[in-house]
Amino acid sequence: MKYIVGTAAVIAILAAVLLVWKGNLFMGDSKEPDNIVDMVRNDKDIILLDVRTPEEYRERRIPGSILLPNYETRDRAADMIPDKEAKIVVYCRSGRRSAEAAKVLKELGYKNVYDLGGINSWPYETISGE
């Protein structure tokens, strides 16, 4: 009996971790890259927000993105993105900072925030330079 209860607990914990990790349940909406590409193609008003450092941004970024480092999101978002209804797609290197930034943007009242996650998993074109 103890074995069954222990196994059920482990399965429940693993399922919860998987849901949080895969779905970013607590950090903002998450979309797969293909869906975001479709969104960008069909809606030219989408703001693609890179929340990495300026150095990372210069090294490699998704075309059309603008830089707002994660550590400046709370202080500069309102100036850079005054429309709280704007569709914002956030990304970073691996997904941690984009999840944090998506959460902050939602706390600031932005209604349409999508967390792409990390550029490391972006299979499409990227650019570099200023």
C-alpha cells in the first residue's frame, strides 16, 4: 500500500512539474513558435520583444524584434509600449527571463502577452548586428 501511495505521489509531482514547465502556467501565455510565426504574418501590429541583454541582442535576434532587457521591463515598458491592448510576444535565450518579463507585463496591465520562450529553440531565421 505504501508503494502505491508513494508512486502516485511521485507521478502527481512529475505531472505538476511538467505542466508548469511546458505550459508556463504561472508566467504568461505560451505559444509554439509555429503559432507565433502565423500570428506575426497575419497581424503586423505584433510587438516582438527581446528581453535579453544588449550584447545578446546584437549577437543574434529574431528579425523585427525590439530590445527591452528583462531588468528594465518594469521601469520602461510603459514608455516603449503605451498600448496595454497590444499583442506582445516575449523571448529571451532559454525561456526563464521571458517568463519573468511576461509575468511583469501582465502585472503592469498588458492584456495580450505571449511567452515564446528561448531563441535557442527558434528554428527560423535570425539576424545579428546593430
